[in-house]
Amino acid sequence: MKTKTTFLLFFILSIAFSQELPPIIKYSPNLYGAGNQNWMISQSPNKYVFFANNEGLLEFNGAHWQLYPSPNETIIRSVKVINNRIYTGCYMEFGFWTRQTNGKLNYTSLSKTLKNKILNDEQFWNILNYDQWVIFQSLNRIYIYDSKTGVFKIITPKSNISKSYGTSASIYFQTINEGLFELERGKAHLVSNNPILIKNRIINVFAINEGLLVQTQLNGFYKVGGNSVSKFTTEADSQIETSSVYSSIILSDGSYVVGTVSNGVFILSKEGKLKYHISQNKGLSNNTALSLFEDLDNNIWVGLDNGVNCINLQSPIQSYTDDTGVLGTVYTSILFDGELYVGTNQGLFYKNYNSKEGFKFINGTKGQVWSLFENKGTLFCGHDSGTFIIENAVARNIFSKSGTWKFEKVPQHENLLMQGNYYGISVLEKINNQWVFRNKIKGFDYSSRYFEITNSYEVYVSHEYKGVFRFQLDKELTKTNKFITYTSPTKGKNASLTQFNNDIYYANKEGIFKLNPKTKQFEKDNLLSSVFEKDEYTSGKLIVDNSNKIWLFSKNYIHYFSLSKMSNQLKKNIIPIPASLTNSMLGFENITQISNSTYLIGTTDGFYTMNLNDLSFKNYVVSITAVSVSKQNEKPIYGNLIEEGAFDYDTNNFAFGYTVPEYNKYINAEYQYSLKGFQEDWSEWSTKTTVSFKNLSPGEYTFKVRAKFANNTLQNSAVYHFTVTKPWYSTNFAVFIYFVLFLIMAHFVNKAYLDYYRNQREKLIEENNLLLEIQELENEQQLMKLKNAKLSLDMDSKNRELAVSTMSLNSKNELLAFIKEDLKKTNENGNSNIKSVISTINKNITEEDSWSVFKEAFDNADKDFLKRIKLVHPTLTPNDLRLCAYLRLNLSSKEVAPLFNISVRSVEIKRYRLRKKMDLSHDQGLVEYIMEV
């Protein structure tokens, strides 16, 4: 049972992995945005490719797909590029497309000129050309169009047409049950009605030295020479004859490509040997090849029943794809004794390198293979299960205590090897011509996927999660007393360590570091670290090949450095293959030198080989494909690509499309652009094929784009000149009008200024006059104040005089009263003379007389006071008014009492009654009130 299982596995692998194939680019309907089926393919001189698609005419320029719906909404069955026209045929319609100045295609119908001559339900399945004539073939008739005169000639065979064919010198067609015909002088002439050509449907006809080579649908190839028809045998006849051929072409090198309905594509040499058989399980998107075409770069385009594929037949890169998953992800490979070994996550496989046989599995190696290492004729395999020695396709396990990462030679010990294991490092020894496990290095137990040993037995280990270690081995290679962990450089994802040119290098996302043997410190290597600039880091994997090249992998490139032949400086080489296309495992990239120039690179679904010497390509041309312009938030329009563009100031949003029409799977064109007038410097290299600029200011601009392919800068640059015009209010005429208006305005402004300054001068004079008048008034007011102050002083003086006078009268009256009293006492005896004197005294001390004198003097000093107080308080009596007058003179009660000839107490009573009459509040002073009246 085990033997049967092994045989079955061998059989599956032999079928699944028969040969390395050229790269295949797959374009799905979702990608190109059209129908599934593509019936015919053609190419223009500028290398744009056109497809007759179910939805219309499909155009691909290497960067962008464009679908032009068919003129009558039917399936386009045929397409042919002839000079600057793209001819198409569909249901009851044929014509041609021409390129407009904006880069888009415009359709012109030719069938409409025939009016009612098109048969009902007629479809045009093929278009051929010969000199100035274009041939449109339906299943019923052949229409010959003279492109110079515009005249049509129609050929109607007796029976329906199977298909038409074109060679360099003739046009052929086959009719049902009649044979093969040739067009001569606009008429059909029978070439052969051999039964073979009548019974078999002819797919294509090729011109060869012996005559014609006819490809049939079910019976392979036949040679037709004169009246004889003979079989042309190929290595693929048995497969082709059971697969139903639908399309075929002859290549520029004389090879043949046969497209089948159910078994993909066969590529045969001109001798009939099978070069490639490419089917769905070997990378093709679909097994039904409806159309085939060889482009100007010798790529083969396959129009499939479900998409489009492009086979890079001349590519220096050959891919080996495992769509079944049996082989798995390739982690390591080696060419040993003429056998190619590949280690994968499924185990170890091998095949004869120069044969087309399939890979064979080596029993006992099921599981993850990490490395393959050759040392003096012995092949070692580092495996998840330990260490194996491979001899004659047989694996022998020599170490199983731990998984093994890699192997290194021990300096000065040819019979010793060191291996990095999951749990440290161990030593293998060759005893009696047999390799055996000797010992594990004690004192270091970390996983050692990457390690290097120096001549002094210093070991450096890179651990992805812990960083870089260093330790010194003893002379017996059995132990280390201690190890040192580097703080710089730091640990890093996908970091690695290797020895190159006797120097140890460590790589992580921060760069590549070189060990200084004197200081034992890592120093950054600027040249190698440049690989990871501009966010290019994906993996720090470092690989040294047999030619002493060091390989590195970044986001968009594969790099290798080699020693210059003229100096010790490293020479940098770049292969523009991005990681997204290589499909490699990040951190587990692997590359193996198979020959002097051929390298094998492992991927997640197989591997591909690359020949460095063939990494040269034809010179391509970069061109601008579209210029779209738009106003803000409006639909864009396409500008003229031929003439210099001129756009309104508000139509200032630009988008440029450009391309290098190349169709290589692994190597992409890169572009730089500049916009003179906005961005003078060239942009960074990028694979993007569009760029946009928003809100450009009015001015003149020159857009330039250049490209490089396979790291070679193309000779040409595409240039587009355009102008964003100024708005009407910024034109020269508008500026002239503004200048005239400015002069007029300046005139009026000047006049206004003159008027203003004149008015200001007059106003200033008026203001000065007013100030003088105000000054005079102020002077008069000041004089008036001085006069009032003088009057006030005079009034105060009179008040003082009045008060003095009043006091004098009071004193006089007091004196007279005192004399009178003394006289009364003396005149107790009634002396008449004394009575007379007393009588005289009484007359002189009359209060009314004193009051009259006081009132008159008071009125002179304080006019109308008594009238004012009387007016405010009509109920006041003369005595009250008199008291008010005394109080206005600010006399105290003691001073007032003699004037009334009463006591002080009586004066206080008078004051109280006066307050009552005046109805003064409790907190309002009487004197203060009188002073304010």
C-alpha cells in the first residue's frame, strides 16, 4: 500500500511539475472592465493592443484599459490594425476607428456605404489585409475594400465560408465541402479540393518553403504542395487532436502556437517539437484559447473564454508555478550533482535540472525544509525534524534532537561543521568518512537561525525577537562561559545576519550594519543601507551567492552588490522586480545561483529562474496618453494631445495619463514627471501612470514625463505644453483699461485732494478765527471772573462792614441801655433832667431804627435776598426776615440776641420757629439753607 501511495505521489508531481514556463500575466474581466470573451487581437505601431470583445473594442496601452462600445451594441468578432486605422467587424456592421486629437477613438462605418448589400444576420468574423486592400470575412461572403479609392468588391462563394487566412503573399479561405481557395486578382481560385481539406475544418494556413502548412481543428498539421497533402507530425499531436483546436499562429521565429478549446496552448518549434504546453493548471486563466497574437515584443497574447493572458515568451525570467499546492512554498534550493533540489514547507523534492521531468519527493523529508548546504561533496538538509544527509535521493537523519536552521564551516577544522538549531548551536563531526552529531554548545540556548563564526571562534547570532548576541567559544567548541547582547543595533522584524567579504553584516529596518573587528561594534553601512531608504524595507534577509555577490530584497526591487573590478568598492545593481510580483515569503526570501548568470528564486507557489545576462530589453518609448481637464466639481474633458493646449482660468484641474507600452510580468516601467511653471524638479521614481494637479494659477506650463525600464532610462521624454489663460479681468486689454481708469481716477483723486486741502486750509483759517474769538471770549470771561471776584470781595467787605455796623449799633444800644439803667438808679428822686436824658437814650436805642439802618445796608450788600426768601416762604414775618438776614451774615445766636434785645434762649426759640415755617427736614441745617437761597 505504501508503495502504491508513493508511486501515485510521483505520478502527480511528474504531471503537475513538468517544466519551467515563461511568465504569464493574467487580465481578468473585472480588471479590464469588459466582457469575458475576446475573439481576435491586434496591435498598433505604438504597441497598443486591441481586442475584439463581447462588449466592444477593448484597448490596452500597458497602463490603462479603455472600452469602446460596439457601434450597434453587438459583439465585436474581429479587429485588425492597419496603419493608423483600427478595423472592426461585428453583427451586420464593419468599419474603422481613428485616433482623435484628445487620444480617444472615433468610429467610422464602412458597411453603411453599402446600404442594403449586407445580408440579413451576417456577422464578420475575420479581417485581413493585403497591400491597400482590407478583407472583411463573414460566414457568407468576402468584402474587399480598397482603402485608397473607397471601392468595395464582394465575393460570394457557392457555399458558406469556414474561415479566411492570410500569409505574407496571399489571402486564403475555406468553404464547406469545397476545399481551400486563394484570392487572385479579386477572384476566388481553388488551391486544393483534397478530401483531407474538405473533411477537416482548417484553423489556419501558414506559408512554408515546401508550400503551405495547414492547421486543422481535429487532425493536426498537413503540408500542402501542389496537388499533394501530407501529414506534418509534431510531438503534441496526440494531445492537440483530442483538444479541438480553435486558433493558431506562426511566430516570428518560425515556431507555432496552437490554441485549443479544452487543453490550453501548445507552443511548437518549427520542426514540430513541443516547447511548452500551458494550460489552466500551469498558469493559464482558462483552457479555451479563442484567439492568439504575437506582439512586437514577441509576447503571445491569448484571448480566452474568460479573460486575457499575456505570455512573456522571450522573458529572461521563467516561472515554475505550483497551482496544486503539492510542492508548496520554496524556502531553499541547490544544484547538486546535476540534480535540482528544492526544500519547501512540504518536504524535499528533486529533479534532473536539464530534463523536463517532474519533481520527485524524497522519502522521509515530509515537513518543513529550512536550508540546503553542500560541503565537500556532501549535501546537508536543515529540516524541522533535524539534520539530514541526502545521498542518491535518499535522506538519512543524523540529528533529531531539534530543528536545524542552517550550517556553517568551522575555521581551520575541515572535519567539523556548526549548525544553528531551535535551541542553540551544535557541532557535527566527520568520523570515518561519516558525519555524526558531536555536541551542543553549552551556555547558549537561544534559537540560532542566523549565526556566523570568526577565525578566533567568536560567534555572532541574530535572534529576531531578542537582537544580536556575541559569545566566545572555547578551543574544543563545547561551551561558552557568557554571551553579550547588543543594545545597538536593535532587534527587528525579518532581521538577518551574514558574512560577506570576511565582514559580518546585520540588517534590520533601520539599515545595514557592518561589524568593526577592532571595537566589536556594528557601524551603519551607508551604501548598503540606501536600499531601505524611502520606506523600501520589507525584509532584512541577506544572501551571499557562489560568485560573492550579496543579495537584498526591498519593496520594489531586488538588489545585489558585487566587488568592483577596479577597486574594493561595492558596485550596486538593481533589478526592478517588486516583492508583490515575486510572491516571496517576507523574511524567508531565498535565491540560489544555478549557473554563472542563472539564479533561482523561491516563491510561495513554486519558484522562478532569472538570467542576469539576458536582463536587457528593447528600447521603449514613453508617451502621454490622456490629458483631462475640469472645472471644480465638474466632469472632466479630454484635451488635445497634438497641439498646445489653452484652457480658461477656471478650468485649471489637470490629470495626465502616460505609459510605456510594455507587457512584462516581473519588470515594470518607472516614471518621473515635472511641471515647469509649478514644479521644476523631477518627482521621485514611481510606477504610477497618472498624476493630477489642482487649481493651477494662470500661466504657461510644460509637463514632462520620462521613464526607465529594467533600470535603464528611456531615451525620449514625453512633453505637453499648455496655458491656463488669465481671466478677462487680468488680460492685457483689461490691464490697459485699468491703467486708463487709474489715470482718470488719479485725476479725480488729485482734484479731490486739491479741493480737500483747499477746504482744509479754509477750514483751518475759520478754526483759527474761531479760536481767536474763543480766546477773546475766554479773556472776557476771565475778566468777568476777575470782576466777579472783585465784586465778591467788595460784597464780603460790605458784609463785614454791615456786620461791624450791626455790631457797633448793638454795642451802642448796649452802652445806652447800661447808661439808662444807671441813670434810673441815680434818678430815684425823679430828677427831671435825668428823665430827659433817659428819654433821649430810649429814642436812640430803638430797635426799628437799628433795623432800618441794617436793612438798608443789607439790601445794598445782598440785593433781593429778602424778596427771594419772602417769595419762597410767604408766611415769614418781618422779625423772621430780620433773623434770616442776621443768619445770612453768619451771626451766632449770641450775636443775634442783642440785636433783638432778647436772650440767647429766645433767639434759639426764634430759630426753631423759623425752621418750622420753612418746613426744613431734621437733618437740613437752617443756616446752610439760608446761605443757599
